Amino acid sequence: MRINPYYLSLIREKGDPVWRQAVPDPAELSDLSGMDDPLSEEPQSPVPNLTHRYPETALFLVSNRCAMYCRHCMRKRKVGPGASGFSVTDETVAAGIEYIENNPVVRDVILSGGDPLLRDDEFLGGLLERLRAIPHVEMVRIHSRVPATLPQRITPELVGILKKYHPLYLNTHFNHPVEITPEAARACALLADAGIPLGCQTVLLKGVNDDEETMGALMRKLGSIRVKPYYLHHPDLVRGTGHFRTPVKKGLSIMAFLRGRVGGMCVPQYMIDLPGGGGKIPLLPPYVRETEDGMMIVENGNGEIYKYPLG
Ligand SMILES: *Cc1c(COP(=O)(O)O)cnc(C)c1O
Ligand code: SF4
């Protein structure tokens, strides 16, 4: 476990949404249904720490440390000092770069981990320079929770390095409105002012954000700090995270609530990642009820029924 002083300061009381994300729960030990690697990332890794599932996108893990360790982490097996056998080394980073260089279909590189921004500025500058020198790499994304968990890491010096390597995107991970503090807003403003489009990959978590009002407030607040809600992830079937699971039906009802009440710029896609490496698919509330005589019978967010021609 790790809870840094900043993230600790966001806890208001025992068992609150920040506490639940950060403090170990005994229920983690009695979860027998989860898997270590439910998305089969390892079988889809041609070199250690690089998963290549979608032809044009390479998921490249360049850190196994985070500013705090989320209890709901989907990559627990590889994250933190206790993740034996999965270390990120100069050799695995070099092998990942070489793999990308040798695979011209890869045009989109995701730097993930762990948290890539736990690496130092010099490492990150060198890595981005190597990647941007590869002609077929058309864009790089950084996946980092640091804007939510250690916004002080986003310094003018770091941003000065990052902005040299456009097109660069950053997807972060906020799960609750209380994480959107003045410090987090400042970090996101620095990044956005440097021309880095910001997205958010929120995880639907029981007792944290599994209700309409909390999720609506989070999505609106993200919009106000220039972060576009990208995905709302249904939690993966990871061992030790069963106490965070909430029914898909709940996720769908939250999505039905968001659509129409929250401006479209602040509505994410609700995703499940299929076990066994099947990839991500979006889930939508059942707007289309049935089809008959060339017409769709659809229901809008207010429960009203309409007809719309299929062709
Ligand atoms: C989620 C994921 C991606 C990125 O998916 P997008 O829908 O493009 O954001 C890429 N590779 C792997 C292995 C993933 O799990
Ligand atoms: S920041 Fe991401 S990788 Fe790190 S513990 Fe949290 S979910 Fe896992």
C-alpha cells in the first residue's frame, strides 16, 4: 500500500470514497472469484511490459510505481514493490522501443504502468524523443493518475519537456468529485495550456461513485478543469477487487442519467474489457426497444417512446 500525504489529506472520514480507494480492506483477501490477469495481457505481450492487442495501438508499461496504490487497480500483479517478476528495467524499455520501431502498423503508443509520471523528467524526455523519432508513431498518450493523486508532480519543468513531443495526449483517472481540488485544477491547467488534450478514464466503483448524483458531479467538474471524460470503465475481474463490483445494470442506469442531463462534452463511453483479451466494447442503455415495419421503437432519457425510420 502507499498513500502519500496529499492524497491522505483528501480523506474526510473512515470509509469515505477516498479512503475506500486507498486503504486496504480485509475483503481483498477473501475475494476468490477474481483473476491476476483477467484481460490476458501477458499472453498478448510480444516483449515483456508491452501489450499489443489492437494493431495500431501499443500499450507500453514504463513504470511499476504509482503515487498511491489504488485498491481497485486492474494491474495489481505488476504494480508496486511487491510485484515480483514484473519489473520495469532499462532492458524492458529498450526492448519495447525496439518492438515499436520494428512494427510499422503501430501508430498510437500508450505509455502506462504503474504511473509513467513517477519516472523522472530526464527519463521521460529521453523516452519521448526516441518514440517521436519513429516515423510511423503518429501520436503518444500518457496514462497517469498523478493529476488526481499527486498533482504537485505536474511542474512547469515537466510540462516544458512534454510539450516538445506533440501530438501528445494525457489520459488521467479521477473517480470522485472531492479529488478535483485547486491543486488538481492547477495541474490540469498547466498541461492543457501546453496543448496536451486531457481525457479521463474513471472506474465505476461501489461505495465511491456508483450513484447518479456523484457521477454527474464528477463529470461536470472534469469538464470545468478541461478534462474530457473519455471512458467509464466497468471494473475488471481482478483478484482482490470484488468488493468494488457493482451490477452492469447500475452502470447503465448511470449512463442513462448522464445522457440528457449532463452536457455531451462531459459524457464518457461506458466500457467493459472482455476477459481473455477480447478487448473493449461500449455498453449503452437500451435506447432501441424493438424494430417493426422498418421503424425503430426508441425510448429517450425521459422514458418517452418515439419511432424512427431504420432506412
Ligand atoms: C484499453 C487498451 C488500449 C486502448 O484502447 P482505446 O480504446 O484505443 O483507448 C490499447 N491496448 C490495450 C491492451 C488496452 O487494454
Ligand atoms: S494509478 Fe493506475 S496503475 Fe497505479 S495503482 Fe492506481 S490504477 Fe493501478
